[in-house]
Amino acid sequence: MNKDIKVLVMGPRLNARQGAGGAVVLFENLLHELQAHNISHTIIDTNKSNHKSKGLFVFNIISRFISLRRRHDVIFLNSSRDYLYLLPLMFFFNTIGPKKIVMRKFGGELDQDLKKKTKGAIIKRLLSKLDMVFVESKLLLGQVKAINPNTYWFPNVRERNASVRSAADYQKRFVFISHIKESKGVKELLEAFKQLDSSYSLHFYGTMVEPELSALIENNPNTTYKGHIAPEQVYQIISGSDVVVLPTHYPGEGYPGILIEAYACAKPVVSTYWKQIPEIVTDGVTGYLVNPGNVEELIQAIKNIETNYATLSVNALNKFDEFDSKLVSDKIFNLLLN
């Protein structure tokens, strides 16, 4: 690894008022690893909420890109959707003394976007022009590698939980940590916990995206809304629970970070056969998977946890090795800086 190479890294930084979505958490984690590896880098923040004027958002980013580009060897864009308009501009201003342009694509919606006639053709053209592409799932790895051979798997990663302990006694304490909206399976969870007895409890944490769900949570005797939490609180909250639940059917789902954080805390999960989630959750091994929207299956999966909780917990912690940010970053930076 050549640590003398200078990297211009672009991506969404944290906004304290909004909280941290998945892409923000991943980008902040990447910055931490760049610093830990002593890799020289400069940051361009692409989070619209952190710019004084949203109308000047693109202008601000491209003007910084132009002024900083020549002083760096590699340009590393980290993006969910804004790459569609940022990349054409970056390619245009990268013609004189061209630098290597690399992109990490967040999220899982690229699978469907590539199937669209016009949008898919534009995306394929952009991907083919990149020097290197990193994608989140193995499904996308196969699809994008056919467009650009220099494509690599860069999964959703997290730092190892230094204080993780083996599973304690199972107390039927479930936790949901995500944006609180219908597409994350909140209504199915509420119906399931309405039918379960009072020995089960479910705490919801996260931004209340759809306020009408707040009353439904509070009117359910087995569920409570605990509010928004900072990223550094997540491990503590999960560690105080037994199981992480995310029965999502959100269209943009990739590898949900909260499931990986559950593994870091040796906690099994209950999620769905949705998008690429079955790539990271093995039914009956690290937790249970149900069909999206199926309340009866969800209830049964929740009940099944009790029968082999200790084994599920051990399997979850072992699975985390695939998503350890230090181990993954070592591989990625070797590719990036050689």
C-alpha cells in the first residue's frame, strides 16, 4: 500500500439536526479508517443539509473539486444517488491532467435502476468510465463487474464492539433502530406485538419519519418509542436488548447497517427476504427471515428465537468478521492505493 498517495474523498458528512442515515454512518466510518491508516486525504462534504444554500449545492462541490483535484492522486466519490449528476461534471473537469476517479455506491436500488431503459443506459455509461467501482452486495458485484471489470465488493461495515459479551439469559427484549416509517415494517411489527403476550417487549429508536406511527406505537401495550439516538449510542442500546428486528420492504435497502451492528453485539436478528438481506442473514443460523408484510411469519420467527437463542448469538458474532471495518478497509485501501 502506497501511503504517499493523496486521496480527495467525497461523501455525506453528519448533520446533527437530521441524525445519521446509513450512507452518513458508512462515510464517517471510512474517514475514521483513512485516518487510522495514516492515508493523506481531503474531504468534500456532499450532504446537501450541510451547505448554506441547497440551490448552490452542486456549484459548491464542483468548485471545490476543481480547486483540489490537481493536488490529489485519487478522487474517491461515495454516493447513494447524487453520482448521477456529480460524475458527469467530475469527468468533464478531469480532462486536463486526469486523475483516477473511483466510486463507492451505497444502497441496493442500483439493481432496479440498471433495468430501466434510459436511466440504466446512463448509469452503465458512467460506471464504465470509472477507474474502479465498489458495490455493497454480491448481487450488484456480478451485475456491475459485467459493465466495469474493475469492480469490487465493499460491504456495509462497522467497527468491532470492544465490549461485546456472550449472550446472557434471553428476556424477550426486542429493539428496532431505523427510520420509523411504514416501509421499514413498522406496522407489521406493531400488529405482531399486539398478538404476542406481555412477556415480549419492543423498543423503537430512530427518526419519526411518519408521525402518524407515533400514536400507534404508544397505544400498543408491548411497544414504546424511545426517540432518536446518536450513532455512538447504538451498540449500548443493542447490548441492552436480546434481538434486533427489521422486517423491512424499503425499496432502497442494501445491507442494513443495523443488522451488522446486531452481529457486532452478538445479537440475532429478525428481518425479511428482501433485496440482498439474505446475503447477510442466514435463516435459522444468525436469526430468522420472513416474507415482507407477513405478520404470521413474523410472529412465528419472534417465537422461534427462544428455542436456540444461545447458538444464534454465537453465530451472529462469528458472522461479524465479514463486516469488520478494519479487516475490510485493509483490503479496500490496498486496491485503492496500488
